Amino acid sequence: MANLLIIDDDKEIRTMLGSLFEDNGHDVTLAEDGEKGLKTLDVNLPDLVITDIIMPEKEGLETIREIKRNYPGIKIIVISGGGNLDVKSYFKIAHTFGADASLAKPFMPSELIILVDELLQS
């Protein structure tokens, strides 16, 4: 299957998504913020990144911009429950920076699985 990188500061979400995609046959790397996620790219280049937006250290928007600048072929899905701005505003910025798709929290795991499959096939 594919190699996925999941970046989210919420340990429960990170762990749940990791198990979900490993159970679906993917290789998964987990990171709790953008800084740690970016460090893994030099060692283990993923086919697709799923990243939260609001995180400590390096947040998701900076992470997306850096990934697309250095690794333009990697597909990116951004997930978020919002923050100071409306979630749609964050998603609009994320797409401007290069995110390929977005999904608002909370979401059904099946929604994310379908989105990942679609992006990996495109």
C-alpha cells in the first residue's frame, strides 16, 4: 500500500489514525507537531501526509508550505477542528499553501479512508 505520515498534537487522534491506516495495510509514521514531522521526511519520505493545523512548535500551515516547497509530489490532507479562525478560513489558507484536501474534525474514519484512497489513486 502506501507510506503515510500523520502529524497531530492530540495523542489520541494520532494513535487512532495510525491504527486505522495500519489496519488498512499502510505503513504509518506518527509525529506530534510539524517540526518533528518535517524531520522524518529526510529519513522516510511518505506518499501522503495527514496534518492538523493548530499545533505547538511548528503549526500545520507552515508545515504544509515547507513540505510542498521541498517535496512537491507529496499529497497532503489537512484536518482541523478550528481555532481562532473559522475552520473554513484555515482550510482556504491550507489549500493556497498546497494542501490537496481538507476534512473538518470530528469526522468519520471512513471519510478519511476514502479521501486517502482517492488522493493516492490520483
